Amino acid sequence: CHIGTFTVPALIDGFEVIAIDGALKNIECLKETSKQFPEEKIHIFNEIISDSISPCSFSSDYGPFGWRVNDTNGNRESNTIDNICNTYKYKVSAIKYDLEGGEEEALKGSKITIEEQRPTLLVEINPFLLKDRNSSIRIIMDIIENYNYECYISVARGNYSPEIIYKVDRQLPPWGDVDVLCVHKEKAKENDVLKKCENYKPTRGISIKF
């Protein structure tokens, strides 16, 4: 959630938000920012999200670039989205994943929530950060597809052109950092916009294939 980058717009639109960040100072800032909204609309957690509950440490106390560090002697403990949702009986309609390369673990730790509740997912794909965490685009996309989800991206065609939504079919834009919209296949079939989406094809034949 950082200091409200993703949280505040959703709150402004009237949604109830579960905000999770591993950096304590980010959480402190978010609590100040969120005071303007009803308390029942936001649930804030200082948690390090992964695929298990285990000892670890966090790379930074503040800023948007922190990540989980494997550390059996660490002073923190990781958590999972499944555990948080189960403990507090949360029902979620959407999940935003932006974990500086830790998306693989976070997605695996959301398995029950995703399979039972079928929320829309917005997953950051950064091949360089994923590589640093011994993961890859292919691994991320395989996990998402195994959850029976379709993947989409929005691409601007020119400086003043509206963005176009494309279905992802084993290739992504070459700039190397993109948010992928993931919708359960049953829901995608019911969406008139998504049903009309063409497969993404790079304009100049350059893409990241996986």
C-alpha cells in the first residue's frame, strides 16, 4: 500500500480497503493520511506478505522499494493473504500485488482466497526484480493461469490515444515493468469489454515472450 498510493484512490471512490505494507514508517504515514476517511472503511496491517508464516526480515523501514528477506534469525515474521483473510473473515473483490519481485510468494499465499472468492487481481510484472528473487514472468503467469484466470494489459497507442485493453497471450510489452489485470475466466466471459479484446501484439515486433 506504501503511504496511500493505491489505498487513497480506492477510499475516495467509496471502497472498503485492506492495506498491507511491510515498512513500519509507511504504515505510520498511511494511518495519518487515512484519518480523513471513516475508520470502518480501512483496515491497516504492518505485515510482510509471503507464501508462509515464517521468520524473516524486511529490507527497508520506509519507501516503496522494500522486500522480504529470507532470514531464520530475523526479527519479523511473514504472513499470507490467506491467513489474514481467514482470521478476519474478509471478503475481497480485488487484490493489488506490488512486492518488488515477491509476487510469486504472495500469489501462492493467496491460493485459498483466490480460488474461493475469485477477486480481480492487478499484478506488477517486473522481470528484473523477479530475477533477483529467483522468479520469472513465466512462473508468475503460470500461477495465475493455474488459478483459471485470464490476463490483460492496457497499452497506449500514441501520446494522445486512449489506452487499449489487450488479452495477454505469452508475450508482454518490451519496457519490462507492467501491471497485469487478471480476471477469473468465468467473470471474463460475462464482461462485454473483455470478450472483445484482441491478443496483444507488439507494434514493432519487439516483446518479452514467456
